[in-house]
Amino acid sequence: MKAAWIDISQPLSNAIAHWPGDTPFTYEVSFTKAQTGSVNIGKITTSVHIGTHVDAPFHFDNEGVKIIDLPLDVFIGPARMIDVSSFETINSEVLQTFDLSGVCRLLLKTSLPNRPERFPEAIPTLAPDLGPFLKEKGIVLLGVDMPSVDPLDSKELATHHSLAKSGVHILENLMLDHVECGDYELIALPLPLKDADGSPVRAVIKPLAQ
């Protein structure tokens, strides 16, 4: 029997937490079947950084690449999930303790609980030295179960910039609490939003055959 796909996305609903001050997610039926005579038509209003999403470099760099120009093969393919929940600061020294040979997409399960309807007050720290380290390992995508790869009050966004400079793309707000660590096939495609600085994604994984 083939392994089933596992959804690691935050479900989008009117109750989902959003970055303080950003546009919240709302969905409503703007026209009902009774009104149209044939169909219900829904409408959403949202930040592009709602729920599980990809940051494009344009998000933190005016000269950065926009979401529609990111290479799609970055977001499809083998990925390794590791548990770093025992560390409140995750840096290159921490990642050196894991076998990352042959890995090109890395998913981090941190100590932050998966609570889509509650925006956290604090998150574990990802050190800026991760960028050069991941580049050296050949990793092109870093996925995390947090709303940001930088501290929530950061204005410099040092880790965002370090990852981008190192050619490492950013996938945030994954749901990993219910998933065992190991090797998976990942699909986490951003929407083709022209000129956008990010995009929600439907992220799914499937265990790779051992």
C-alpha cells in the first residue's frame, strides 16, 4: 500500500492568527446559490504571509526576487525533517550534530507548539550563521514551524538576509507536531502571484521508501 500524503499546512479560517498589525484572513460567501441561481461564490481577504507560506526575497529586500520568479523545483522533492526542539537557539553548531548528507530541503521541528489560532509571544532563535552553513551543505530550502526565521521584534532580519544571500529559500508556519522525523517527499508550491513578496502554500509530505 502506498504511503499517504500528510498535510503540514495551517488550515486557513477566520480564526487563524495573523502577524500583529498585518491583514487578517477572512473568508465569506459573497454570493449564495440562492442569489446566483447556480453557485456559491466565496471571497477571501488576506496577507500573503498568512498561515503556512513562502517568503520571497522581495519581502525584505527591495531589489529581491518576487514570488512568481522563484524556481519551482525548490519546493518539490525530497526533504529531511529533524527535531531541534531541545534547543532555544539553533545555529550551525547545533545542525552539525545531525546527518545532513545529501539533503537539499530541511524542515525543522522546534519547541514552538503548533497553535494556528494563537500568535506566539516568543519563538526559538535561528542564528544568522545558518545561511553559510546550509549553503555549504547544498540545502536550498529551510522550512520551520514558526511564523518567522528571525525574532518577532527584529527589524534587521539578519537570518532572512543570510539565508537569501546563501541561496536558501524560506518556508514558514509548518505544522510538524504530528509528524515523525525522517525523509519525505515534499510539495509546497507558492501561488503564481505577480509582483508579490510572499504566498500562502499547501504543504504536504509523504514518507520516502526506506
